[in-house]
Amino acid sequence: MDFQSLDMLSVSDMALLASFVVAAKVDTFDEAGGFGYLITEKEERRVFFHCTQIADKSRNIEPGQRVYVQIVPGKSGDLEASHIVKLVL
């Protein structure tokens, strides 16, 4: 299956996408609220994430940090990031 655009995915395709890992960069992070947004590198799509999804359990991440994430359907039906792994260069 070829995913040309995240906007064109059906619900079943979004579930399938959960098994795919994408590269992204943290755009913003609200430490007090524990949430933020990242930008996927290929699609340049802004995606929500919660600090509980950070793999190292640090619950903190800096804007600009490069990461690998799984993109999954969120509770509201929008896509969100899961299993966020920080890249160390």
C-alpha cells in the first residue's frame, strides 16, 4: 500500500499506518500541560502528542528534537504520535 498523503487515508488505512514509523521534529511542547506538536519530515504534517508517549519516560522533550514516531488514530479521530523515540546524533 502506498501512502502518498496522510489526508487521503481511510479509517482502516489509518489503523494500518500504526505499524509504520516516520521521522519527525518536535515543533512545540508545553511542559506544564504535558503535550505538544511535531512536524512529520516527509508530509510536513503537524501531529499532536502527549508526554506519556515519549519512549524514555522522561516526559520532557525540547522543540527541534528529531524523533521517530508511530502515527496512530487518536481518540478524537485525528492522527497523533505514539511511541516517540528521540534521535541522538
